[in-house]
Amino acid sequence: MSNYSLQRYKGTATRHTCPNCGDRHSFAYYVDEQNIPLHPTVGRCNHESGCGYHYTPKQYFQDHPECHTAKDFSFGGQRMKQLTKQPSLPPAVCYIPTNYVEKSQSVHSNFFRFLSTLLTAYYGSKAREVLTRLLEEYRLGATRDGAVIFWQIDRNDKVRTGKVMQYNPEDGHRIKGELTSAVNWIHSILKKQQVLPEEWQLSQCLFGEHLLKSNPGKVVVLVESEKSAVIGSAIFPGYVWMATGGKSQMREEKLRALTGRTVLLFPDADGYAEWKQRAGSMTFCRAIVSDIIERNATPKQKADHIDIADWIIYQIQEGKLMCTANHLVEAEKILQRMIEKNPVLQKLIDDLDLVLVGASPIGSSD
């Protein structure tokens, strides 16, 4: 039997698409002495914190005992044919005990402090009620040093992981510096503490996915960042606000949770074209892309890669939020009524690649 080791780095050609997180240049195969990979699922992702996928030859042979006696079982060259008869099953989804979510839930994060200031300025005395709802719905957590924990909980109420980030309580911007890691993950922390076994594998879901079951009739708004989802929900509670966790996280295995739903997508300033293209393949739901930032953001705002949360905050500060709110909500309502009265419209939207644009009420000068 061949000996296998991780493929040495010799440029991007030796780094492949991770079967777990989907990154195209982060996965190192286990290869034999002739540099032939064992199988496209056997290897390690370089994103140890964000993904953590590591499927070893030993684990592969345990899952495929028939390969112990096979002389040719790698997927390189002509030897691929034998394995295609027995496709590899994806690794089982691993979870984190829910008690970690319950113990972490807290208002004592810098993100929550910023959120409290923002909503108090907007809602006044009603802010406390909104903040309580956000805390409970998204189960926001906090670490001892004031970082927020955005828990990824799937539609079956199973905890996939928690994303840990530090924010400036004054302006709500993420803190990125030498002394503070931009992102940490609960599963990585628990692995280091040996609470989770080394073979524990991350399988991410959409942030806010657990809200789908309790809101079957609501339209979903999909954004990039967890911060945007929380702030969006605070201002527009009539929708289910969810986040992909990043522009590149529009992966089908995540998005399948939205099957059958009407989904409004609000990409960041630098993600409109990519998300518009990606929405075209979301045939399992009614996906409509908003270009409100693409059309209305200033050159500086686009250069700063603002997202819908930044846009909402800016509108609040400028005293224009109600115009924007009416303009977005009315456009969505009109679209829904038209689809309900004439289902053929949805086919027209799909065929012509139409996108939802802001529709200002008649007579509005904004």
C-alpha cells in the first residue's frame, strides 16, 4: 500500500477546491509517492479557523475498507474509473452543544453597545423592546473581552458554530489589528480546549437560518454580514434577515435552506455583479437582487465597500430613512401583489433577469 502525505505547495495548481467551504485555492490533497491524489475529498483545508476540514487517508480507508485490498484506488489518471463506482459520502454534519449558546447570550458585547446607541437614537423608549427581540431571536452572545458571538443555528435548531468578532462600540466598525484577530470561531476554540474531538468537522449554515421555521410566510432578506442582518431586522422587522457570512459564501449547500421562499438579496457595494449572477442559478427559490447601493452610493461609499447596514445607518443620520424604507417596502409589496395575481410574472422576472430596484412613491423628491 502506498504512503500518503500532504501535497507540497508549488503554486496555485497544487491547491484545490475545498469540499467543505468551497474555497477554490485552499485545499491540499493527500498524495502518494508519484504525487497522485488518493481522492478529491481526502486532504486538509488551509483555513483552519474558518473551515477546519481535514479528512485523512486513515479515515478514508476506514470509510472504504474495500480500498485496502485494491491496488489502484486513487482518482488520478486512468485509475479514477474504479472509484466512480463507489462514490464517497460527504462527512456527517457535526454540532456544538446548545448550552454554549445559552451560557454566552449577553448584552455585554461592544457590538450590542453600539446597537443600543443606534436604536435608542432612532426608536427612543421603544429601543429596549427591539433590543430584547434581537438578543433573543439571534441569540447574540458575548465573550469576556466584549466580542460578539454570532451563532450559526440551522433550521433544525442545531448549532453549527459561532463566529466571534470584535467591534468598536462608538462607530460599529469591526476592529482589525495586530492585537485583535479579525475573526475567531467557537468550534476552533473548543477544539483547542479539547472539548470537541480533533475529527470534528465544520459545516456552516446561513446566519439566522433557525428563524425560517417560525416565520413561514415572511419574505427573506439575504445580506453578507451578520451585523447587517441584525441591524436590518431592527429597522425592518417584517422580514426574516439572514446572512451568508461573506460575499464568497453564496454556496448552494447553504442556500438550499431557502427553497420555496421569496428572497431579496442586498449585496455589499463590491458584490452586486457577483450576487446578481449567482441569483440566476437559485432556481429553488424566487431570488430578486436589489441594486439600491449600486445605484445610490457615492464613489467614496463604493470605495469603502459599504453594506446595507452602513447604508441604513447613513440614512438614519441624514434623516432620510423613512423615504428609503417606504421606497423599499412599497416596491416589495407591489412585486408580491403582482406575483400573487399573475404567477406568470415570476417567469418573466426569471427570463428577463429583472432586478428589484428602489421605487419611490409618486411625488417623492428623494
